[in-house]
Amino acid sequence: MPIEFTWYGHATWLLNTGNHKILIDPFFVDNPSTDVSPDDVDVDFICVSHGHGDHIADCAAIANRTGAPVISIFEITNWLTEKHGVQNCIGGNIGGTIKQDFGSVKLTNAIHSSQLPDGSYGGNPAGLLFELDGFKAYFACDTALFSDMSLIGEVGIDVAVLPIGDHFTMGIEDSVLATKLVNPKSVLPTHYNTWPPIAQDANGWAELIRKSTSAEPIVLEPGGTHQF
Ligand code: NI
Ligand code: MN
């Protein structure tokens, strides 16, 4: 069964496996790249990479409306329960694999920060490595380049989603190096063009990826989908 990726702009993604819909880093209301309302998003699971507002902003509203479990770092799921009444939470930590009906997601290293919107400690920021019935998707999430990405790639990655915005995360040049380390079949850019400091030429990025890696670059417009 194909797996459909939808990009809502910024770092918000929906994976639809056919059996489950997994929402990643829900940011809708204040996301200038989407008109989609968090009231209209249909999900079975929510994954949050770290505590920054551009990743967690609409998480509690969607979780409380749908009852979809939230998978994230322990400090973040605790905060969601204590401060926002989210009852259905699965907290883990870096290196841990969380198994659910859809398959599993491992919380991987990310080099970033993770303060929650009210100033609370959010633990360590994470990347997300999904295993979906044999299909492996790695979301680096907000991070700098790091050489251990090659270890993450050892499982054989079908699709990598890498930030290219620069300024708050790695930029285009480092995402090309990251693609070489992870060695995915396909790579999609994320966390760019939302605001002026992270404006990037995604087609130029795609040319670089084609020229210097063996991955196929796939550039979506906000709201766009791709099936694998
Ligand atoms: Ni961040
Ligand atoms: Mn961010």
C-alpha cells in the first residue's frame, strides 16, 4: 500500500499509510503557509519533535479534539498532560523506539534546543525515524548537521525529510551533506520559506541534491502530497 506524505508548510507533515494517519509537528493557526484549520485535521497519531511553538502550537487542541495519542519526549508529553489536559500521551526519550499500531517511531538525536512555549523545560529535541510496514522514513526535524546521521541511515532509509531553511536549522549546503550521510532513496526539504529568515530556493537545492547525491529530491508546495 502506498504511503502518502502531505506537507502543510513549515515543518508540519501528515503521513497516511492507508490504515493510519500520523501528524508530525502540528503548526496550523500561526503558520503562514497553510489555511488548514486544526479543527479540520483528521489524525490517528501525533508526533512532536521538540517544544518550540512552530512544532507544538496546535498539538493540544488536535489531541484533545481527536483523542489521538501524542508521541514525544517525556518532558513534552508530561507538559501536555499537566498544562493542557492531554490524557493520551506516550512519552519516550532519545534512542527509544515506540511501537504502535502503525509500526514504530524511534526518537533520534537532533542538535537544537527545546524550550516549551511557556518557558518550561522540554528535554532534548528529537528527530523521528519511522518504520511503517518495512518502509523507513527519517524526519531529521530541527537540527544541525551531525556525522551520526550515517548511523541513522544504516537501516536503509526510503525517504528522508531534511530542513533546508538555515538560520534556525541546517541550510542547503549542510542538507546536501546530510543526504550523503543518510543515503535515502528520496529526500524532501522542510522548514523553509515560512518567514524571510528561512527563505530558500528549493529548486536550486534539488539541483544540488541531483548533482552530488544518489537520492531523488522531491519538492512539494505547501498543501502538496506525494505517494511512495
Ligand atoms: Ni525549533
Ligand atoms: Mn522550528
